[in-house]
Amino acid sequence: MTIDPTLNEWLNLLLRWVHVFAGIMWVGTTYYFTWLDARLSEEEKAVANTGTPAQVWMVHSGGFYAVEKRKVPDLISRHLHWFRWEAGTTWLSGMALLVLVYYLGGGALVDPDVSEISVVAAVGLGLGLLIGGGIVYDLMMMSPLGRNERAFAVIAYLMVVGISYGLSRVFSGRAAYIQVGSMFGTIMAANVWMHILPAQKKMIAAIKEGRKPDDALSAQAKLRSKQNTFMAVPVVFLMISNHFPGVAYGDRYNWAILSILVLLGWVAAKFIRRA
């Protein structure tokens, strides 16, 4: 399928604009709440047994803000704000770009010098990886492995290395990088829409019914959100990697560079979370 070149360029421009800005909002809110939760945890320890609620004071844009965390919010007199469309918009615009740039026509997806795979087979493989990657991730999270963060990280990283190597032998280098980034982004969006938001809705339903929210739901949502912060840093690198063929996807050992930078991204995320 071919698209008029001018229309294609406009679609590419507009989708990238939406994708980048939505991504900024998503990653920004994710890391903001990660920082906020860490500061509130520190305050909770500081005011323990005093009867005083933990608060974090901030100053921004000419105003002062006091934020406190409640296990049971007052749903009757307060309007509850949700943070979900940042993730949805980022993923939808990213998928639209993936289809527009790589899957339609397949010119950027396959490279005859790399493999002789057909465009149809390559598209099927790419979509299969997005779906299969999410399923495998969820199965790992639901298994005993999901309760051991270090073991989970090691096995997940080895899988990323294997996927990176495999894709670099089938797709063009540029497409291999973007496909790994799309897999991360799909897992992150699924975490928000299929796990974090449903858990929050169940907690709210319990409060409305006068029941204590299940702590397991809160822990599950927090863990998924935490893992999103670790995936976000490599995803940003993979989003911009197509601008650096010489030192990234165009290198002979592009899969190794990708793997190393994913690991560095995870390490960076660990330090950013502590900031």
C-alpha cells in the first residue's frame, strides 16, 4: 500500500508531534508520582505516631502546594483526577507511526542485506512480538518470579538481549530498534490500562461499599508503575535512535549496543528514582 508522499510526510510530522508530547506528559507524570510517593514515604516515617498526616510542600509557578497521601480518600466531597490518557495517547500515536513508517510498504522494515524475509512475514513477526511480549511479561509477573525483582530483572534482560539479537538478524537495524521500543511501550501501556487502572477502580469500588481496599491491589499497581519507570528510560533512547545510525542501529553489533543501552537505561532509572 502506498500513500501520497506529501500526505505521508504530513501524517508523519503530526503523529510524531503528538507522540513526543504525549510521551513527555506520560513519563513526566510517572516520574513525578514516583518522586512524590518516595517523599511521602519519608514524611510518613518522620511523623509516625504523631497523628499528623504526612505532607509534601512544593512551590511552582507562583504558588505553594501541599500534597498528602490517603489510604481512603473522601470520594463524596472530592473530585478524583485520573492519569490515563497520557499513556493511551502515547501508545496509539506510536502504533500509528509504527504502521505508517514501517509496516506500510515495508521499506524501512526489511533489509535485503540482512535477510530475505517478506514484508508480510516481517509485519506478522512484529505484531506477534508486541502481543507475545506482553503475554510473556504478564505470565512472568503472575508467576513466583514476579515476587523476586532481581531474578525477574535478570531473566527479563536476558530475554531482551535474545530478542534484540534475533530481530537484528531479520529486520533492518532501524526497525529492530523501534520494534524493541514498541514492545516496551506496549507493555507499559498495558500495565496502565489492563492492570493499574482496573486495580484502582476495584479499590474505589471497595471504598464506596464501605470495605477496606485490598492491599494486594495497591501493591500490584505500585509494582507495575515502578516497572514502567524502568522501561521508560530505554524507550526514550529507542525513540530517538533512528537519528544515530553510525553509533546505534547501523553498527555491525547493533544488537549488543541496544542491549547495553537498555541496561544503562535501567541503571539510570534506578538513580533517577532516588533523586
